[in-house]
Amino acid sequence: MTQSEAVYAHIKKAITSLTFHPGQRLSEARLASQLGVGRSPIRSALARLANEGWVRVLPQSGTFVSELSLQDVLELAVIRLLLEPHVARLAATRIPADELDTLRLLTDRLKKAD
């Protein structure tokens, strides 16, 4: 993995884990200092992240973590509604019998607790 790829992965993880918050300004100098790299890998990583929509580069203002719009949130909700039943079906076909028995037992206990 190149230095730029490592920096890209680090910054993207910080964005997706909300270590870097939506709208937060990202300083090339500060990132370079924190990660112990030069500014060139930082610029390369930020350009890639901007191309993918993770950050916004505003000339004369800086680089900022992208913010989700209401439309983005609604689209993500629709995607989850489509994916979750599919993933649940896949999981159900692959669960070992003993784990399925345990889940049934736990479900029965929860029903009786109500």
C-alpha cells in the first residue's frame, strides 16, 4: 500500500466513523503532521476523497467533510429497506442448525417475557 493509499484509508475511516464530522474543515498541514507524512500524499488522498464525494474542496476556503442532505438520508433509507431483507434471507439459509435452535429458544423466551 502506498503512502497516499494509507492516508486515503485513514481519512476515509475517520469520516465514516464520524471522527471527522460533516462540515468539518480538514487542514492539509494538520493532517500531514498527525499522520507523519508530507503534504503531497495528503493532497492526493483529499483529491481522491473529493472525487468520490467524501469531501468538498472550496477554492480559497479549504477542504471540508461533505454533509448529507435530506435527499441523501432518504436515499440511504430506501437502500437499507431493499438490502436488509435480502441479507436476512441469505443469513437464514446459512445459519447452522444449532445456532438456529438457540435463536428459537431465545425468541420464545422473549415472547414469554412480554
